[in-house]
Amino acid sequence: MHLQKIGCLLRGALGPLIAAAAFSISPHSLHAQSMEPLSYTNAPIGLNFLIAGYGYQTGNVLVDPSLPLKNVKATVDTAFLAYSRILDFWGQSGSVALAVPYAWLSASGDVFEQHMTVDRAGLSDLTLRLSVNLYGAPALTLKDFSGYHQDTIMGLSLQVTAPSGQYIPSKLVNIGTNRWSIKPELGISKAVSPWTFEAAAGVTFFTDNQEYFGANTRHQNPLFSVQGHFIYNFNRKMWAALDATYYTGGRTSLNGNADNDLQSNSRWGGTYAYSLARQNSIKIYFSSGVVARTGSEFRIYGIGWQYRWGGGL
């Protein structure tokens, strides 16, 4: 049985969680920066995944050009808990996942001529992700899955982030974003043993934040993103991936006045996963900016643990 495809699978929950830890001082690009290998793959139907993890982000962050803020630096610690289940969608496999993050934020910067620091802690925005494979990933029981060999998989996903995080309209720095975001994505995965090559393209749409720093309305244009992964399966228990993403768009406006914050950035990262036992696995990941026009000069590190059950396991 292809235990590496089950044991190390996190079904795309970790990447969205990093994005869900965005804070209102820099909500522009985090939704497009998540890089999650094996988001479009196959697994036995009925399997359940409980995922817990920790992420750390540090570096420069983008601020609204209309605000009197300069030299802003921040660190964000994020703990999250997620649940995912493999489902049968009209004969093809898919998954549904719900992630609940909690974030600790520490930021410093110059407000006019005065240097100030701020700390926040609270629930971040909830993330729901639905993924449906359209081709190449038949819905199989655990028994039938033992004879499955991946070739080419195509799939769709829809990620929704809810404005459920801690948000104080009178504050410049917040944990939550106070708006909805919706990201449809199309992905393709090709296995050439022991390699798997993946690519995905998506666009994130945002609702307006009508309580931005008081009674202001902040609008953000759609953010377009592409990502790719080169995944190498060392054995049944271990795989690693080289990840990359590029995103553009996402210009914001405040009360109808456009800001000079058009995104055109690229990032790279790495992922390592290891199956500890039949029901447990861990994953370590990081990412960093490569070329940044605006707001990508920071680093992300994280680790996740997964427990799986059901589906005849």
C-alpha cells in the first residue's frame, strides 16, 4: 500500500492556515503566499485527519501607504487545529477541511517621528477548504487503494476565509481581517516515480472592510497566483518538496482612493514530511521571498503533526 501517500498527507491545510494568520496591517498578499504540495492527490475515502501545528513569521511587512507608518517589522506566532475528511464526489475523491488558528502578534514601527510597539493575541480568521478531483483520482476504499498508481490528476478547490478573527476597528494592528475572502483554484499533478510534479493557479476575491481604522472602507482588487512543486518520494515514509509561487494584483483603495501597493512578488520554500507510524506523521516547511515589488520581505517557518483514522485504517 502507498502509505507515503496517506501517512504524510495533510490535504492542503497548513498553507491556508498561514494565510489565515494574516493581520490587518498586512492583509494584501498572505492569501496568495501559501505553498502546499500534494493538495491535489488521492487518498482512500472515509479517512479523517486531525492536524495540529505551529507557524512563525518574521520580517518586514507591508503597510497602507495612506497611514503615517514607517520601518514596520513584525513577528507572528500561529497555533492551529484543523480537521479534514476524504469524500467521494461523483466517483472521484475530494476533501473538506476546516482550520481554526490562534495568533500572537508583536509589531514595531515609526508613527510620525515616534517609535512604537504593539502586541496582540487572539483567534484569527477561520478557513474552510473544499477540494474536488476531476480526473485521475478515483474514489477508492482502503482495500482498493492498494492497487492504485497515480498518473495525472486534475482538480479544483475553493478556499473561504471568514471574518471571525479578533478585530478592533479603532486599532491599526489586528489579528483578524474583518472581511471575507474566496479563492477558487485549478490544480494538476503528474507522477513520474519517484517524482511528482504539481502546478496550480488561483485568484482570491475580497469583500470590503467597512470598519478599517474607524469608519473607513478598504477595498482590495483580486489577487492572482500560481504555484509549483517538485516532490521527491524517498520511500514509503518520507518525501520532500521544493515549492515556488508568484502572485500579482491585489491593489487596495481607501474610501475610493487607490494606494500604491500593487503586488508583483515571488517566493520559494521547502517541505519535508515523515510518517512516524501508521496513524501519525509530521511535516516541516519554510518559505522566503525571492523578488518583491511590495510586501514579501519576510520568512515563514512551521511544523505540523497529523493523526488519521477511519476509512478501514
